[in-house]
Amino acid sequence: MTTDLSDYVASREAILDQVRRILRDTMKLKIEPQAIDPDAPLFGTGLGMDSVDAVELVIQLDTVFGLQLSGSPEAFLKIRSVNTIVDAIMEMTDES
């Protein structure tokens, strides 16, 4: 594995772990962060988030990562799952 790829994978894993912990704490889930499926939908049949959970999550993502989603038309698409959140954070850090 090249250094760039291994750095990317390590960075993605670290962000994934942080997002899972934020989700667990925001939603007061009684499961280990690793048990959260990164591809499961956050709303509806997935984790069952509601609008209050979504607001708290967006605030935490802004506080921890500087990811600003409010006012963005595609904001909802970026918080469909843990992986879409990680993708948005990775994209934001690549641009800076």
C-alpha cells in the first residue's frame, strides 16, 4: 500500500470513529460506536433520527470538524449515513 493511500485510509478511519462517537452521544445510543453501520441510513428505518437529533448532529459536526451544513441545499444528502458524513468531512479537508 502506498503511503498516500495508507494515510488516506488512516485518516478516514479516524474520522469514521469520531463520527460514530458523536452519533452515539448525540442520540444517546446504548451501543458501542463500532456497532453503528456506516452505510445504514440515519433517518427512517436506519438509526431512526428525528429533526431534533439532526440539528444536534449538525451542531456537533460544525463544532468538532468545522463542517458547516446549515443553509446548504445539499446538506441533507451529506447526512444520510455515517459514510456520507465522513465523505463530506474528507472533501472539506481536501479543499483546505
